[in-house]
Amino acid sequence: MKRVLTYGTFDLLHWGHIRLLKRAKSLGDYLIVGASTDEFATEDKGVRAPYHKFETRCDMLSAVRYVDLVIPEARWDQKLKDIQRYQADVVVMGSDWAGSHRFEYLRDHVDLVFLPRTEGVSTSKIRRDLLAEAVSLPTGQHAENAGEPAPVTSQMAALPRTV
Ligand code: C2G
């Protein structure tokens, strides 16, 4: 049984995440995903608060058929303990982490694999696109009242509550 370990925030789960998880699983028999807690994401990784809370992101990851186990990622330095505790043989990340001191030190303990990132999609791009879409709706007034929510037009009211 070859065990694979990967980490991420996996917020607004998208095609890039799914492709990463599918390829990670193909490198072994059992895939463990360390999902960043909300605190770790905002305080340690310095990214904006995830749209979906930790529990929701874990539920969504658990529903992905390539994923066998979801664990919390709460600290940068938990990876060696995770490798020992879950007997990981391989650690896989997207190529944006290649060469990072956050991972390179793991080479002495596991096979460390960086997979090409999926171009054209990211959580922050989704957020930007949706915002651009929302503000481009034909109201026009709200731009002047920066900070005030745009008046709810019939189109916006038709938008699903959860995107
Ligand atoms: N990813 C990808 N293609 C994209 C977007 C993301 O292959 N278009 C990969 C990333 O490289 C990462 C994984 O999907 O391996 C999860 O991405 P994020 O949720 O953005 O997580 P990240 O901020 O990279 O967190 O300790 C490590 C961190 O938790 C990694």
C-alpha cells in the first residue's frame, strides 16, 4: 500500500484542485489530504479567509473519490510528524511549491513530487471574476457609493445564494 500525502486550502474547490488530487492519487493507493484550517490559512499563510469554512472544505474533499483521508493542516512544521504518523511514502504538491523551503527538506524522508499546476483557474481568480461579474451588472450607481452594497437588481436576486 503506497500512501500519498498532499496539502492545501482547497477553497472554492475547482478543476485545478481536482486534477491535482487525481494525479496525486495515481502515484499511490491511498491519498491523505492536509486541509488548511481557517486560522492557519489566514494567520500563517497570510491569505484571505477562505470562503468555505474548514469543516465545509473537509466535507467537500472527503466527497472527492480520489481522497481517502482528510486531516487538518494547522502548522507549517507538522509535515514530518504527518509523514511518520500516516506512513506516507510520497508528498505531492503543485509546481508553485517547487523549490520551497516549506517542502524541500522533506526529500530526506519521502519521495517529493511537484506536479504541473493547471493553468487558467485559481480560487482567487474565481473570486475576482465573480466580483467583476457582480459589479458589471447594469446598475451603474453603486460605483459612486464605494463600500455600499450594490442595490439588489432582479439579475442579482436571481443569482444563487451560494455560488
Ligand atoms: N493547484 C493546481 N492548479 C491550480 C490551483 C491549485 O495544481 N490551478 C494545486 C496547488 O499547487 C496545491 C493544491 O492545488 O498543490 C491546493 O492549492 P491551494 O488550495 O491554493 O493550496 P496552497 O495555498 O497551495 O496550500 O502547506 C502547503 C499549503 O497548504 C499549500
